[in-house]
Amino acid sequence: MSTAGPDPFAREQGRLSVDVWSDVVCPFCYMGDAILEQALEKFPHRDAVDVRYHSFELMPELPADSTTSPHELLATKRGIPREQVELMHDQVTARAAELGLDYRFDQALTTNTTAAHRLSHFAAAHGRQHAMVQRLFRAYFTDGLNIGDYDVLADLAADVGLDRASALAALASGEFSDEVASDIALSRELGISGVPFFVFNGKFAVSGAQPVEAFLQVLDTAWKESADD
């Protein structure tokens, strides 16, 4: 994979990079994150792997000042009968539970995720991005929190050890909007149409919440290839 301009997949020599495009209201993104973590726990070079999260908005048209039920959203947006939507969510919940994740779609508040993505970049600037992304997933899927609300997001930042006041100030000022837009633009350039999407060392791609073995295979391939650089 290559793009014009500076290399967005630049990495330190002797290290392996994993770039992840995801959205915090995407159930399969949360699963993919958990599966990647399981794979990394089994990967002998785990300490040499850098995971970086990039913004992707599944529903950028959603308003930022209101929330809706994911049941209602799917029923309205795709015309799927409410009963079928609930059955689909039950199946996804069961799959997530196998990974130790607690999905509660009946409590979830779906909203525009731009602010949450900006908070992810704020956390990245302070070395806490993965913890922040995981907390955002849990806030949406388990805790029923409004991840479009700045005060809620600032509380979540404090939960992972970031300064609440600084996080709130960054959100209020619109900081990191350019980084979110850049991530989304790059996803279009790379032809990413669905998430989660993983790029290893800027060369090897995995789409979707694949089994642990699939991630391990790509990690091993990328590591051997980088060793030959």
C-alpha cells in the first residue's frame, strides 16, 4: 500500500506497526480489537508492536446533539423490522460474549462519533490511545453513555489517567478535527469501505473481526518481512 506525500505508515526500525481503522459504535470493531489483543498476547514479539488507531465514521450524518437507539436506527435507516433488528443484535451480543465483551444494545445511545474520535487523538498525543479507545467502546456498548457529550468524554479521559480539564478544553476548542479528517481521507484513498480494517507494516491488510489465528499469521508474516528490510 502506498499513498502520496509523507508515509502514513512510517515506523521505527525493528518494530512492527498495526494501523487500525474503526468506529466506536461498530460492534465488530470492538470484537476485532479484542481478537487482536488475544493474538498479540500469543505473539512472541509483542513488545515490538505499535498499534495505532485511526478514525472512521460509519454514520457521519448523525447529529452530534442528540442520541437514538441502535434498534430504532437500524429499523429506520435500513427498513428492517424491529423484531429482526433485535434478533440480529442478540446474535452479535452472543458472539461478543464469547470474547468476554458485554454488549447491551437496549441501553446504547447512538450519536455522531466525531468528538469521540477527536478524544482518541488527544489520548494518542498523551500516550494513552489504546486505553482510551477501549474505554470508549465500553462506554457505548456496556455503560449506555452518550459518547457525543463533552462532559461524558472528559470523564472517560480521566478514567484512563488523562487530565480531565485538558481533555474538555481540547474537545471544546475543536482540537484534533484535522487529524480525524486526515484519517478519513486516507481511508478513502486506501479504498477502505468497512471497519474494522487492519494494516500491518503498511503492507498487509486484514478486514473484519477475523479469528485469532488469522491475526497471528499476518503478524508473523509482517515480522519476518520487516526483519528482511
